Amino acid sequence: MGRTNALKTGRHRYQPLARVALPIDTARMARYLIGKMVVRELPQGVVSGRIVETEAYVVGDAAGHAYRGMTLRNRSLFLERGHAYVYLAYGSSYMLNVSSEKPGIGAGVLIRALEPCEGVPIMQVNRGSERLRDLARGPGRLAQALRIDRGFDGLDLCHEGALWLGRGDPVTGEIGQSVRIGITQEANRVLRFYLRGSAFPSGPKSLNVR
DNA sequence: AGTGCGATTGACT
DNA sequence: GTCAATCGCACTA
């Protein structure tokens, strides 16, 4: 922290991600997003976190929500890369995804965990939890900490606003990979990415070794 | 109109 | 480690 003055903008430490810099390939995008920032601007202040865990839901993936074609719920997955797809899982947890392919092609990256950076006290209020490690470890917790819901579905995340993606500090550690969490279809595909050695990714230890 | 099912979480043994 | 809550959505009729 602190050596990123070259990236500084008027209001924030980080510039938004440039869409042209996003890989047009879902698995590569999932890896690319490790180390980037999710920034949420709330009335109380800015809340942000560094992405430490993602999962790719690729083209033709039976586990992906776009697999059976476009519906009212999943249509944001078909937007140009860099748009939010937010849905409600299990009736209680919102999931933040980033669309990842060309317009009309449905695929996305699930943001599964953040290392909290700015606005930790706000996250603690939003989550009703004090523990730093639990604030955004898991996709549902992440959305709760940042107050993300279906209202953000379809938002372009490549511009500063209520919710956007920022360039992070360069990733120094290794990026690990594993099978994805919580799915039954295509369960053997290695499409989960995480920052090795970080305390903030979700998942059992057994998945966080490679 | 009815049915079944999760890209999870938190509580509990 | 196990397990149930919870509800929007897709699917069938």
C-alpha cells in the first residue's frame, strides 16, 4: 500500500478497469480479476476490497446460468465483458458476477471473495460481524458487505459509479487454481482461481493447496 | 398454477 | 463434520 501514486485519480487510489484490457475469454478473465478491486460507493463512504477468489462459468458450461439460453434473470451474462450479473441464490444470498465475453455470448466470472480494504467499519455494520476474515469471504457475504443486490444487475463496471472495478496493486504471490465450489455439473473442471497464501478466499483447505 | 431446485450461509453435533 | 432455511426462477401443464 502507498506506492501506487502513479495510479491515483482525483477521488480514488485506483483507476477503473479498461474494458479493452479485459481478456475476451472467461477463464483468462477469472484469473485476470485476481488482485483487482471491487469498489462500492455508499452514502456512508467508500467500501472496497481486493479480489482474492473467482470462478469462471465458461461458454458451453453446463454449470453456467447461460447454458440454456437467455432469460430475464441471466440476460446480463450476455452483455459485453465488464458488466455486472447479479442474482439471488438460495433465496438469501446475492452473487456478483462479471460478464466476460463478446456481446451476445453468455458467460461470466463469479467474484467469490475479497480482502477488505477501505470502509471496513461500514462492512462490519452491513454484515453484522466484526471479524475481518468473515466480512467478504464467500460470494453471499461479499454482496452483503457491499450492499449489492439485483438493482446492480446489468451495470457497466468499467466506469466509476455506485459499483465499479478498479486496477489493484500488482499481484505478487502465486495464483492457485482448483475445481469450483458448490456445483454438481461439470464439477471436475479446474475453473476456480485464488490468491495463494491469502487468508481471505473461501473454500476448504483441501482446495487451497494448488 | 404447481413443482423442484440451487454458483450459500449460519447454526449446530 | 452435518443440515435446514429460504424464495426467485425455470419448467411443466
